[in-house]
Amino acid sequence: MVNIKPPRGIRNNNPGNIRWGDDWKGLLPDKQRTDKSFCQFSTPEYGIRAMIIILRNYQKKHGINTISGIIHRWAPTSENDTQAYIDSVSQEVGVAPDQRIDVSDSRILMKLLQAIIRHENGSQPYSFDVFVRAIDLAR
């Protein structure tokens, strides 16, 4: 039987693959951390909560309100095929890459989170309830 490891973002409860930097709620204690590059959260809800806060800050603090703008910042071309990322997220959310979106609209936010998670990890394994709990944590 082949034992396939889940993708790094899922193993780290960090499905957006957020790099170390900010002191997020729900991070594993220092002594439990095994990933030098990416945050490790105690639950997926805390990882998704961090994604929500980042996306909201992109809009509120930086005026970034299109999928193209969001993904250019989230996944810079120095590390990613950013255009392929934009195209896949845009298609999944159902809006043009340069169409304005409002991440304070939970329907848009939910689709955007799911699309980023799917692109980052190759799948989106979380139930609707996980997203609801993450949104509640981000209040």
C-alpha cells in the first residue's frame, strides 16, 4: 500500500502557504515547528483565518480588488506561474481577472479562498463548516 503524504499546505494547516513573518493566532509553538519557510497552524481554521485577514488587508490597506491584483501579490512571478494561477482562480471564482471584487462579500470570499487553496494544494479538502469557523475567527 502506498502512503501518499498530503500537500505541504494541508499538512501545515496552512492551505494558503503563508510564509513565516507575522505572529498569527493559532500558530504552533516554536518547539513543534518543523517547516522553516511556511507557517504551521494548530488547525486549518486558523490557517484560513490568516488568509482571510491577508485578503481583507489587500483590499482595505492596498486597494487591491481584482483577482489579478490579489494573485500578483499572493504568488509573485519570481516564485510562481502567476498568470496560470490568476487564470485558474478567475475561472473558479467566475469573474474576469481584472473585474473588481469585494472580499467583504462572504460569497466572493468563500469562492476565492477555495480557489486559492485548490491551486496551492492541488485539492480543496475542507468542508463548508471549516470556512464558517474560519470566518468567525477572523471577526
